[in-house]
Amino acid sequence: MSAKQYRFIVRSAEEAVTVIRERLGTAARVVSVKQVEGKGLARFLSAPKLEVTAEVTAAAPAPGAAAPATDQAPEPIQRPIIAPPARPAAEVAEPEPAAEESLLVRLIRSAGVSNTILARLQAHDAWRVIERMPAGLGLARVSALISNDLLAAPRRPLGNRIVFLGSPGSGKTTALCKLLAADVFVRQQPGFVLKLDLDSANPGDGLSVFCDAMGVPCARATNDVPDLDPATQLYVDLPGLSLDDRDQVERLSNEITPLGPTSHVLVVNAAYDAAVLKHLCRAGEQIGCTHLVLTHCDELIHWGKLLDVLLGSQLTPLFLSTGQNVAGDIEENVVPAILARTFPALGKEAAQEAIAS
């Protein structure tokens, strides 16, 4: 008995089974499977493929028997490893490759945009037209679609009694200082700061010094907050807490309820994994948060994940924060800022791809 081996490239195990059965018959068996990645830019924009080696064993002819006709032999797929094809390669009908994702889709994925957002884009009536556009123009239209969806959500008013909360290390106090500086310096609004400890340590030396420099009073207990006129903004800095600790959340809520908070700002480290970000936003919504501040944005690699956070949340985005400078580095036009950082680099790659093709 003799055996011939055939090697071919497929995109999935299901495709491999179908091709083997159709081209080599049920007697063929798979002897090896390995993953193959593309080269260059395609390595990052294309899903890895599978290289499958299949073997067909043919019975040896009986003594004196005529050799089987060559057109009855199984046809190899692509390049044989052991024996040459029974027919000239030009006569072998190669399996048609499955449809590949468009360049636009691959560029969107490479920005960190999730499958959920991609499916949402593809559900738009204009998607088929956009996908056939040059990549740069298509990305601009995609950015416009996402912007429309994000800006269509109603924005909640912030009010004049603002509570900042978040997990330890989220940059909560720094975010409060940045908003305070913008309100006092830019919008000329008077302010008052309350930094609470309760049963959790909430060191306040840095905040107190900053408030002194700004000329803004700072208290450490709710009883020390005077009756404030409506024009004065009250900023409340809570200790770092776990949003899933309902007992701690309830104690803090009971403490600040007499102050009449108008908004609860959830502060989240944007460098966290997308799944963690979405969990924190859901937990924040469940305890009554109304607004969202994303910090550590200077540490981000893929801004596209933030689109999923914003579209999947009812929280009103307040601002983006970068760096530790409490007197600056604040971006209040959240949606345009995220889109601007997500797609320009992709436009450059699309131009390079077009030039190379």
C-alpha cells in the first residue's frame, strides 16, 4: 500500500473537514494541523489560518494488474508533500477561499473596537456603502456614525452638589482637583470642598494644600459644611471604596444625603481591561452614579475600548483626565477626543496599505 499526503490552508476546522471530504473522499485522514499567521501588516489585521496535512492510502495493484488510470487518483490540494499531482497543476480546481474581512473592518478591529460595536456599525443602513469606500473615507464615516450614537444620549446636568467616588487608586481626588481648578479659574465659580473619612482612611493633606492655594475652603466633616448659596459648588471627596460593598456604599450615602447631592461622579482608571471598565460602570449605575470621569488616559494603547464603555453605559461622560497635574490635563469634549485618538492612526495605516497595494 502507498500513501500520498496533501497540504492546504483553511480558515477553520469546519472548512478543513468539508474540503477533505469533497476532494479526497472519506478514506483520507488528517495527520497534522498547525496555525499559520500572515506576514507584515496582515499579521495584525487578519485572523490566523490553519495548515492541514491529510493522507490518502491507496491499495497496491495485484501482480499483473494494470495500473489505475491517473484521472481516478485523488487530486492533491495545493502543493503535495510526497508525490507530484496526478494531473498538471493548471487542471486542478482549487477550493474557493472564504470571503475575507474588508480592510475597513480589519482597521476598526486593530483599534481595539469590540465585536459588539462592530456589529452595531454593520447594522446601519449605510454600512454596505461605507465598506466599499476608500479606507480613509470609510473610517471618517464610521467615526461619524459612532459620534451620532454617543451624542444622541441625553446629558444629565451636573448641578451644584457634586460627589466624587471610585475605587482606591482610580485618581478620584486628582479628578476632583482638576474640575475644581477649571470651575474656579475658567468659569469663575466659587467652591467649597468636603473630604470625608468615615471608617476608611482618606488622607487629605494634598487636597487641603491645593484648596488653600485656590482660596477654596475645605472641611473634613459634614457638620463643618455651612449653608451654601446655590452659586457655590460643593465638591465631596469620598474615601476609596469597592462599588460591590453595598454596606460601605450605604453608610457613605447616609452621611452625604443631608447635603443634597445633585450628581454622583464615578471615577474610573481608563487603563483597566475593557471587561473591568464595563463592570465598574454597571456597578456605579446600580448605586446611583450619574456621571463618568476616565483617568490615566495617557496610559492607554487602544482608545477603541472606551467606545464600548460609553455606548454600554447610561453614565454621562464628564471629562477625560491625563497625568497628575491637578491644575490641567482635562478634556471635557469626551466623545470627539476619544474618536480623534482612535481613528487618525488607522487612517495613516489605510493610506500606507493603499500605496502598497
